[in-house]
Amino acid sequence: MQEADAAADAWFAFVVEARSGRARAGRLTTPHGSVETPAFMPVGTAGVVKAVTRRDLADVGAQIILANTYHLMLRPGDDLVAELGGLHGFSGWPGPFLTDSGGYQVFSLAKLRTLTEEGVGFRSHLDGTRYLLTPERSMAVQANLGADIAMAFDECPPWPAPHEAVDAATARTTRWAHRSLAAHARKDQWLFGIVQGGVHLDLRERSARELIELRFPGHGIGGLSVGEPKPDMLRVLDHLDTILPEEKPRYLMGVGTPQDLLEGVARGIDMFDCVLPTRNARNGQLFTRSGKLSIRNARYRSDPLPPDPECACFTCRTTSRAYLRHLHQSGEITAATLMTIHNLTHYLDSLRHIRETIVLGRFEEYRAAVTQRLAAEGQQP
Ligand SMILES: [Zn+2]
């Protein structure tokens, strides 16, 4: 046991290098390279970030990619991925990967779910095939996928839900965390626990304390940004910031807008993932330093400016709003590629800049300036 732990310690580390207010600048070391935190993980649902290539991901400065266990176990199947060298060998992405547990997608996508203490039975949304996803099965699938970081299998209650229902889901998440830990065997893979508890601070606190006892090397915060009012999410993050261990990475799952990232960092969050930059890019919505821009808008028909004049990404160096609008309106797939490159650059540059302000001890100043600018421009954060 001690030997196995020593082996894992040789591959993984998390160090907080600087602090500014509650914000932290850290470094996460994995078998496939290190990640500067706070970090944003582009979402590679099916083992690929939609519309872009590995070269684009390297160009925009992505350091870690998220892949979805649910999608990959259904298609092409985790056995095939394992046979071809896991996610790294299969996709060719040489950097770190994180896989989710599959739980969130089962609860949001799959049909005819049956939830028992054993796990979740469901039919594939692709072809109706029956599956049973349990903590043990999720660990086996994630072992096959071979990401650097795996997530414990959890129950995600919907929002809104009565306290009683969230209480039961939170208790089950702890029981499933025990089973996930017992079934997790790969020493070259870190396993994070997931804090649940909805918007209820008492349940969040209990969930966090129960997981801390299990000594996971990092903690995910699940069940947020599922429709609850933003102040509720921030209240939960404020509370968890006082409970979660300072020396371990904290990952806010599935969040969010650029402003959410800023507010998360302000509450000690180190890692984020979200489909917003990539999904919105495919729908023609760009994130810029002065807020959101919808390329479909007729005002950009003959606009020679790049999407964001202050951005140095490939798209902004080479492409006008007018041309992007034309590509998007014509249904050209290149539009999705160019806009994804810009949006990912915007997210990753923002976090790089945020990291610099933390190192310089000026994060709160920066946060106030950004919030003020967005408010002045009448942009919804
Ligand atoms: Zn750009």
C-alpha cells in the first residue's frame, strides 16, 4: 500500500505557488505533463474537442482536455480505446486528460433510467442498448480510457429538488465515493471525489467533510450551474472554500461563463470545464474582451474588424467579422473551426492573465476592473 502510494506520488503533485486574496495560482503535475492553474479544460466529449485539431489545441495553449466517459463507453466503447493505447494513444493528444464519471450524462441524456443503490440502469441515447453504470463499472471504464485524472461516480440531483431528495442523493454520493475508491486500481491515475449537496449549505458541508475523510487527492464540486440562481452558486463556493483542504486541487465542474470563472477563482477554485466556448462558437456566439458578440447580427455584414481587436489568436489575426459572418450564414464548417479557436483562446488567455495577476498579488484589483467594465458596457456577465 505504501509502495503504491509512493508510485502515485512520483507521478502527481499539486503545488500552490502564489495567492492573492482567496485566489490561488498553482501547478498540477501529471504523467503527461504539468498544468498551470487556475486552468480551463476544453471539453472533448467524444475524445475530440469539436471542430478543432490537436494542432489548434496546442496553438491556443490548452494544457489539459476533458473527455466524457458516458459518450466514449457507448461509442466507440472503452475496450477499443484501451486496445489502441487509451485516450492518449487513440486520440494522439500528448497532454493530460481528465474523464468525468459518466454520472452527469446518464442523468441528463440517457433514456429510461432506473436508479438503485447498485447504480444507474439506462438505455443508450444512440441505439437503445441497455447499460448498468455503477461506481465499479465507471472506474473500470475510466481505467480503460486511461486519463490522468478520473472522477468518482456520483448522483447528480436535479435543480430544483426538495432538501430531502438532495440529502438522499448526497448520502448516496458518499457511499458511491467509498466504492469508487475501493475499485480504483490504476496508480498512474488520480481519482477525485465529487462534492454534492445542491444549494443546501448543510448538505454541501457534510458531503465535503465525508469526502475529506476518504483522502482523495483532489475534489470536484458537482451539481452547480444546473439552473440555480447565480448567488446560490457563489454562496456554496464561499462556504466550501472554508472547508476544502487548501493543499488539494478544487475543480468546479461544468462552469461556466468568463465571469463565472473569475468569481470561481476568487473563491479558491483551480480547475474548470464547460461546453460554452466551444458550443457557442458553433452557434455563432463569440466571447470578446467587451462581452459577447453574435456573428449572425446584420451589423457585422461588412465589418472589416477581427472578432476581438485585442486578441492575438489565429482567427483574429487573419479573419474579419464580415468574412466569419459570411461563412457562418453559408453553413461553412470552417466557421465553427475559426470561432472555436477564438473562443478557446479567449477563455485560456483570460485564465493566463488571471494567473499573472495572482502571482503579482493584484487579482482583486483586476477582478473589480473587469466587473466594472462589463457592467459599463451593459453586458450580462
Ligand atoms: Zn481571437
